[in-house]
Amino acid sequence: MNDALKRAAAEKALDDVKPGMKLGIGTGSTADLFTKALGAKVRGGLDIIGVPTSERTRALAEKEGIRLSTLDELGELDLTIDGADEIGPGLDLIKGGGGALLREKIVASASRRMIVIADGTKVVPTLGAFPLPIEVVAFGLAATRAAINTVLRACGLDGALELRGDADHPFVTDGGHYILDAHLAKIPEPAQLAPMLVGIPGVVDHGLFINLAEKAYVAGQDGVETLTA
Ligand code: 5RP
């Protein structure tokens, strides 16, 4: 049932894709549905050029026959379409459940607009029930973990930091880094936490997307609702 809702949101976003656009293409199950729908449009003659936000999306987009390039070649993109793990007030997001948060944030930040596609379960009054992914370098992991805990406590937050995967086989991102998932339950002030996390040596980035999304297409039983920031 969720797949039908994800597909509805993904297909709605196709309306925003115009010929000639330079498009950021997101990662995750909802973004996959968008990529497949976009592929059908491309095979029908729509001319766009895409920048994938992960190797997973690159493989799918190539299979779909979507022309791809890089941010280095294209410069600013017109639009990025991507999913989210949580959509909070003001369209602040948690992303990175699929481990692609770094490239997703680089691509969204290099786009004039970002549109989020999701089913209604992703909309929350306060971010944080979904564990916050924090991408870290492998070197000095224990020191980085301690520094993150210090920042969390300074922000009045507490909760376990769990290495994604397991100690013997950690999940490795496309950038060759690890992910610590922060189980915080609630993040009442994401805009306060975000810069403090990136200030820690060893933290590459985190899944808080603040002031990046322009609108969200959220699909529920009654149709697709448009949320604006
Ligand atoms: C990947 C992401 C995804 O957008 C997020 O995890 C949502 O995925 P899904 O559409 O499968 O629920 O941030 O890094």
C-alpha cells in the first residue's frame, strides 16, 4: 500500500520536470519510483540531464536510459527530486536512511530548488523519531563519537549512537565513510544542532536538511498534498 502512495508522490513530481532541465535524482525506494517514471518519460522523448545522488541511483538511471552527468560538468542544477525519512515543520528533513545523505545534500545544495516526495507517514510534528544518520570518517571513530556525544549533551539531547552495520562489517557509504545513527527520539531545534555537528573534526555531514526543500508532495489515501516551506 505504501508503494502505491510513494508512486503517487513520485509521479506528481514529474509535472515539475521540464524539457532541458538539469536534474538532481535522489536515492531510496520513493526516489527509485521517480527514476523509473522519469525513465519512461525520457524514452518517450523528454530531454533532461540528470545527476544521481548515489551509485545505486546511477545504476538505475543508466538502466532507465536517463542521460547523466556530474555537478562538475553542469554547475547549478534546476531541480532536485528526492525522498526523505522525516519531514518536519518548515520542511526541515531527516535524510540518509539509505546512506546517501552526503551526495544528496551536495546535489540538493547545488540545485535552485528541491522537491521532496514521500508517503504521509514521513510527516512528523518534531524531527527525531527516525535515528539521525551522521556520516563520519573511519579514522578516530571513538574520538568522533565522544565529540558527537558532547555536542548532543550541549544541545540537551541524549541517546545511543549506533554504528550502521556491525563492528566487523560497518556499512560504508559511496564516499568511503561510516554512519553513526543517533537515536535521539526528538530534535526540537534542528537548526541549532546542524552546524554544531559539522563543526566536529571527523564528522563529514549529517542527515539534517535545513532550509533546502522548497516543497513536498506527500501522498495519502485522499490524494497528493503539496506542503510548502
Ligand atoms: C537515502 C535517503 C532517502 O531519501 C530516505 O531514506 C527515504 O527513503 P525511502 O523513500 O526508501 O523511504 O535519504 O539516503
